[in-house]
Amino acid sequence: MKARVLWPLLIGLAVLVSVPLVVWFLRTHEQVSRTETLPPQGEASYNPLYVLGQALRADGLQVQARARLDMAAMSPAAGDTVVLLQDSGELPAPEVAALLAWVQRGGHLLVRTPPTGEDDKRQEPALLQALGVGSLGFGSACQPFQVEGEDRHREFCSGRRFDVSDAAYANVQREWGNEDGYVFARIGHGRGVVDVLADMEFMKGQTDTNSFLPAALRPNGIQTAAVDGLHDRPHRDLTRYLLQPNYGKGTMWLVYASRPPSLWARMFFEGWPVWLPLLLSLLGGLWMRSQRLGSELPSPLAERRSLLEHVRASGELLLRQRQGPRLHAAVRGLFLRRLQARAPIAAALEGAAQEHAIATLLQWPASRVHTALAAPAANDLTALKERIALLLQMRRLL
């Protein structure tokens, strides 16, 4: 068939096949949109205060994020604000003195009590001691929080409550708590203020594990603390209230206390596509080259350990290695030693004369004696057996 006729037929056949498939696909499928929440990338993956910083920048404020508190490198001005998410117990004494001196000049400091999971018996942080604050432990209930037009909230559920000494209570400007202790206190220090909080979970961009529950299924219809972090409007209002003293006057310093993972941790969690195949290859190579161990065999019986058994095993080994002429030579030597003892004259002869003397002595044909004394081929097992049998028979007849 010519090409100008074949190609139109092929194209027509393809159209006839594809049209039903297209119609079936359009009838059984529909286009839908789905939103996938991707994990945080970049700074948002390690900075819990990243959302707060972005919100403050959107409000026109100057924001600086720091992993650790370093007063010498930061050099905050008198009208600045420092949000110290870092554990205050980790601050050395010179850093605490510099921080309090800055607050006394007019700075605004937000600090939390030691986080959960810390040892209650450890020494109180030097910063809290200087402010006259002592942590009491975890309260038995969360702190109710209500914003007009919003559902009721419960905050500071995971925070460590605190108390204020009598001497420092004279400088307390705001307080919030119950019989279990305070969850918030604004303490004046010189021309500045220090806000002590039980925790700062509501400032983070994290989501609580119970946030998927509807309000009707939560206890008493009250939302759990730190639901959606700053994505929750009451949390934004609370954060805005806490940042009020120096809001818009200077730089907002967000010390988020992030510790970068170690090299070994990054290699383990991020480098597994490389080290896991290498590890499996190494284990497989070791397994292939290791000696295969079977079940333990019992020791052979004592009566089986005889000289004859060793001789038989040696002969079988020589046969497997095609050393038949060596076996024939051993049997031939055994025969010649018997011949030396029975007929010394015949044993002293050589070659055909010896074969003729042996044949006369045994009354055998000379050809048969020649066959018995001649070495067989290495791979001729039948000839080997036949000649060894002849030699043994000749030895018995002597």
C-alpha cells in the first residue's frame, strides 16, 4: 500500500480511537481546586516569632530578629522593645546587668518564666531575681481571657506561674492572675518597664494540636490556649496590648532563642537519602562475605576415629583431585615389598624381565601382569579400580 493512502488511514483510525477516550475522560473527571499547607521554609522554619516580626513590619515598625541575646552587638536604644523568648536562666550575669541598665534608661522588656520541662529545683534565673520575681510552678487551671466579639479563651495553660516579692510589688503597674499565682505583671524599672509572662505561646505562629476541635466540643465552649498563635484575633489583641509602652517609638528586637541543629542531626534527618543506601550496601556486602553458619553438628563417635577411616578419606580426596596414579603407585609399592620378601630374585629384576618372572611365579599371562603394574590414566577411574584389584590379588597369591 502506498504511503499517501496509508497515512490518512492511520490518522483516521487514531481519531476514531481517541474521540471516545476523550469523551469518557470529560464525563468521568472534573477539575477541582485543593489548598495544600506546605511546611514553613527559610526563617519561618526556625524562628517562632517570625509571624510577629512580619506583622510588625507590615505596621511600619522597624524589627530586628536575633537568635540569642547579645546586648553589645544589639545596642538597643532607650525607646526600643526587646521580646526575650530565650530562657532567662541562660543569661550570664554581665548580660543581665546590661539588660537591666537598658530598661532603666527607658527600654521595654518582655520576658517569660522558665519554660516547661525545666527542673523546678534549679536556681532562679538572675534576671527574675533582680526583678523580685519567683516562679511557683504550673497552675492547676488556665487563665480565662475574653475579647469583645470573640469566643472565650484560656491562656497560659502551659506556663509557669510566678509571684512578686513585697519590695517589688510597689513597682507593679499591671497584674493578672489568680490564687495559683500571676501569669502577667508589668513592673516599673527606672524609666522603663518589664513585662513578666508565664509563657509567650500566643505570640508564636504555631497551631495547637486541639485546634481542629469545634468550639462546641471544647470544655465549656472555651478555646484552648495558643490556638493558631497570632492567627487568632484575641492573641493579636493581647500581643498589641503587651507591646504598647514603646510601640512605634523605636526598634522591636525579637530574640527567638533558636538553636541551629548540630551537624550530626542534620546529616541524620536530612542526609538519609545518601547514608541509608550506603549503610544497606555495606550490610549487604558484609552479609555476602560472611561465613554461613548452619546448625551445630555433633562430635563423631570415638570408635569411628580409626586409622583406616583416615586412610579411606585420604584416598577419596585423591580421587576427587584426579590423583589416581598416586593411589596405584602406593598399591604397587605394597605389592613389590611383598615380592621382595617372597621372591627376592624376581624383585631385583626390572622391566619386562620382572614381569615375566612374576607371571611365571603366579602362573598368569604376562600381559595381565603388565596391565596390573602399568600406571593408569589420571581420569580413567575404571582402569584404576581394575589394576588396584589385580595388584591386591597378586599380593595375596604370593
